[in-house]
Amino acid sequence: MDEATSPPRERLSKAFVSLREAAVTLLAAIATLLAVLRIYPEASAGVLAVVLSISLARSHLDHGMRERLEAVLALPLVALVAAGVGFLLQRLPWLGALVFTAGLAVSIGLRRFGSRAARVGSLIALPFVTLLVTPYARPTQAGPLPAMLMPIVVALTALASVTLFQTLARRLRALPPASFVPPVRPPAQAEGAMRPEASTRMAIQMAVALAASFVVGYAFFGERWSWIVLTAFIVQSGNRGRLDVAYKSVLRVAGAAAGTVVALVSATQLGSHDAATVALILAAVFFGLWLRPLGYAWWALFVTLALALLQGFMGAPAQHILWPRLEEIVIGATIGVASAWFVLPVRSTAVLRRRIADALAALSDALDPARAERSADAFIASLARVEQVTPPFAAARFLAGRSRRADAARWIDALRACRAPALALIAIGTASPRARKAVGTARKALLDPPRLEAALEDLHAALVRATSEGACEPPIEAPSAQH
């Protein structure tokens, strides 16, 4: 009964947490917006303030003080570099496109060098992406600080605002405490292997997708190139295999299409320069942030609506830009999917098997009586990584029925069922040879996928039995480090 009802409960809990996170993020964005507009009273600075606040809030929800200090040191330099790239995109577009593509590809390639390099890569990517949403524009109104400092001031103000509001929210228990997620190291590549590591392949895929998007955008769409590039980047970012990219592209197009219809209806009912429009833009951002964890299509819908309202507020008629923008989104999504599918492709089932392997390895460590310290943290973090790749497989099972990807969805179901008894057994602190043997059998079955579902089901049964037996036994003490 509990296992049957746990997914709806988890979704409800996720929705409540996401609601609070969205509220905190919106408050931080509004505070950043008001502070920046007092220094640079221009729309471009205001839009950059909101975009950076949202991006930093999503990037740092689980980070600690050390990561924030790293961001304080790195953001000014990265912001200046991004401003220079924005200048190149305006004055020397082909050179700007080359630098932009190389910068984002490098930011992905850094992942292979560990968690700290991956954080640096995220900071490198952040201002580059904001250039696509808020094209480079030099402030024309004089302010108390030189115009060239605008990106730095906005970035540091956004970081300070996000840090302040998230810290206050955690103190008030509106957000859960910041948690450290143990990094999962990718497996070492076999010596002499011909194919590059997954992170390298994804960096190459991103570079190809961006290069193709710039060529198509510059050659056929003139000033409207940015949405093609932005969409190709979005469907490629966080690439977890071909199926994930295809799934994300469908949601992106569907959400943007729905947002286009809503925005067109709204544009006929609202003026373009009143407070109601500003309130609707902020409301759209809030609902997009809230519902994004429940489905990427919601984010695409509300962001499309917010940007359409923003264009109308800045004087551009939404009716003239929305349908062409939807066309550009479809083209960018197609380019992103083609790159993922044909350029050094990464199989989604291989990604899933790797993450299941990480979860089973973490469970094996947590049940090992020879370890001085046993914790469920790594196992929980690994299960969360499996959940990240679940939606595409669930959609494939719904659409395709019996297929290899439907079999993969059942692997996920079987592993989910193991969560509750595994955590209970870890909490009891007893060691069951039968359960540990079942874990080892499941790990071996990863090399023979047709056997994996049955092996995970056997693991679930062994964990349930071990939990019921272990509740009646004293916990086994781990050997002392002195011995």
C-alpha cells in the first residue's frame, strides 16, 4: 500500500517544495531588479537582473558557502568575458559565434575533471546563455557607475540577493536545509578505448548543434537567429542521451506553442505599458518556476508568455514576433535532436544503466559491515540521479508499449521499490548476507540487461525479508578503525 501511494505523495511534496522555492526565487529576482534599476535605469539591465537571479537560484539551491565564494570571485571575470562576446556578436557576428560556441563546449567538457571543474563550467555557461535571452546592449543613460561595469554589478547583485533570500528562507524553514550531494565519479575509461568519454561527446554534440544553429540563423533568419541558437542549447543542455534530448525537444516545442496561443490572446486584451503587464510578466515567471520540476513544458509555456509580454511592454507587437519565434524554436529543437542522434551519440539506456550501477554500488557500501561508516546519503543521491532520467523512459513506455525503452522503465520501477526496504535496513544497522548477495547479483545483471528486471525484483524481496528479520536482531557493530 505504501509503495503504491508513494509516487503521488512524492509528487505532492515536490510541488510544495517547488512552490516555496519559486516564491523565494521571485522575491530575490524582484529585489535584484529594484536595486539594479536604481543604478542603471534601463530595460536591458532589468531583464538581465531577473534572468541572472533565476539562473543563480537554480544553480545554487544546494550549494554551500564555499561554492558561493567561488562564484563571487569568478562571476566578475566571466561577466566581462560574456560582455565582450556580446559585443562581438553585434560587431563581428561570425567571430562572436565561434567564441560563443567554443565557450559553451568548453564549459561542458570541464565536467570530466571533477565537481569543482564542473562548477566552473556552470559559471562559464551562465552569462553566455543570458546573452541569448538578453542580447548585449550598452546602457545609454548615465548612472553612478561606468556602463562597462553593468554586467558585473548585475551579476554580483543577483548573487547577493539570491544568497540572502535563500539563507533567510532556510532560517525560517521555508526551504529545506542545504544538503551536500556526494559527487558520483564517472567510471574510468578503459585504456585504449576509441570512443571519447560521455562528457567529451556531449561537448562535441553541443558545439556541432550551436555551430549549425548559428549558420542557419545567420544565413536565413538575419536578426532573429538567437532563438534558434537558444533552443538548440536548451535541448542539448543536461544531455542524458538521445532519448532525453528528443523528449526535451518535444516538451520545448509543445510548451512554446501553448505559450504562443496564450500570449496572442493576452496581447489583444492588454495594453503594452501598464502595471498590469509587469505583474503578468512576474506571475508568468513565478508559475514557470513553480511548475518546471513537474514538467519542462510548463516552463516553456510560461517563459514564452513572459517574453511575449515583455516584447509588448518594450514596444514590439507580440503578434508580429510570436509565430516566427515558434518557427525558430522548432528549427533549433530539430538541430539539437539531430546533433544528439548522429554526432557521437550517447545511448539513453547506457546512461540509465550507469546510474543504476552507481545506486547499487552505493547500496552495497551502505550494507557492508566492514565499513567503519555506513550512511544512506550516497544511495539516496544516486536514486535521485536515476529519477532525473526517468521521464523520457516513462513517456516511451506510454507511447511505444513493449520495447527496449519500456523494459528500461521497468528497471526504474523495480529499483524504486527497493528504496523503502533498503533505507529501513540501513537504518536498522544490521547486515544480511542474503541482501548483500542479492545486491551483487543485481550488479552483475547490469552486464546482461534481459536479466536486470528480475534481479532487481529479487533484490527487493531480499531487502524486505532482511528488514523484517533485522528488526529482531541487534545491530552489527562495524570494526573499529584501530583494529
